Amino acid sequence: MHPYATSHPLVDIDWRGVPAVAKDTRRLRGRPGFVQRTSREAEVYADVLHPEGVWAPRLLEATSDRIVLERLDAQPLWQLETFDVAGRVGAVLRATHDALRASADAPFLLRYDRRFYDRWFRRACVLAPSLESLRGAHDEATRRLLAEPSIVIHGELYPANVLVRGDDVRFVDWESAGCGPAVVDLAAVTTGWDDAALDSFLSEYGDVDALALESARFQLAVRWLGWSATWAPPAEHRRDWLAEARRAAA
């Protein structure tokens, strides 16, 4: 499996003598149009991720239909023993969130506003009609998340998008970067973790409101349920997202 897990095609290349990865950034069929912006990832690298190469791979080139990133000799988080690296990931994520706060008004970022959450819920209810019974939980989760401070977030910080090599942690696949609550990233990266790993992560990340985190877990499940009728993640990354939504709602 390519270490840079993404729904976009990836190709290993040599870029002027540098090992690199070329990523096709053209629109994907079946993916919700309201979250797609073909230039967003390049814009995030160019205007948000400073200093370059600290929080993510270095951007080497950007064109209208692809970006070229340095290839990192690292492993995705999902292939590692979570507890061993949970604290380090928490520390780096907190540093990343703090460092990028000043860029939250960038116009190309997705906006985690009420319209954003409602659009995902409507889409998910079409693909998973039984989700409609959790509308009250959706409304409550939305209210709680809108009360959180808005910062620059990765938006899809699943363990496949976290690369680790020793103490070095980088985040890849920034195409859905947004301005929203930090707990969205926390919910994504820690889904399925046991209490020990989660405690290690939070001890380094810092205080997090438990209700806000559960609200983010609910909305994360909604997004997966509404993602696409024609695409499913690889078997090793699949979860029962309807069950996750019900658990978070409870």
C-alpha cells in the first residue's frame, strides 16, 4: 500500500533528483461537490503551512491538475502500535493547531458552519435513511461544535494521513482543510483507540471538552455515511459508522 493513503491517484516520481509523490488533484466522481476545490491543497501548502516542511511534506510543485510533494520515509499511524506514539502525535497536533491559528480566515478553507453540518446530515440521510431518527443528536452536536473556537484544521486527520518516523510526525492529504473546531481532528485521529492511548494523546494535546469531542465523533460518522454511494474505504479502514453515530448520540 502506498504510504500516502488518499482517494486521489498517487505516483512516485523523481523530481529534480528528489524522491517525490505526484498527486492528481482533479475532481473525484461521487465525492460531494460542496467540499471539493481542486486548488485547495496547493493553496494550503503555499499560504498556510508555515514553516514549510514542519507539519507536512514539502510542496515541490503545483499545477492545475497535480501537486508534487517530497516523499517521506515514514509509516502511516494505522500501521503502528497506537499507544507507543499517541503522546507524540498529540503534542505535534497541538503545536500544529496553535501555529496555524493566524491563517483561519484564508478564503479557500472549508467553513464548519451550520450549513456545512446540515448539508452532510441531509446527504447521509439519503444514503442511510435510518439516520433520520438521530436528527435531535445532530442538532445538539451542531450547537455544541459551533460554540467551539474556530481554527485551521486538517479536516480528515485519519490515521492513514498521519506519517510517523521516530519523533517526526507529519500530516498529509490537506485537500479538506477547513476553519472549524479542533475536536474534528481529534475525533478523526483517535477513532477506535482504547482509553490508554487516548489518555496518552490528550495528556500531550491538552484539555478537551468531552461533550465537544463526542459531538465531533457524531458528525464524523455522519460524514462517512454521506460520503459516497459508489466508493468505500479499503477493508482495513472500514467501520460501522451508523453504529458509531448511535453510540455518540447516546
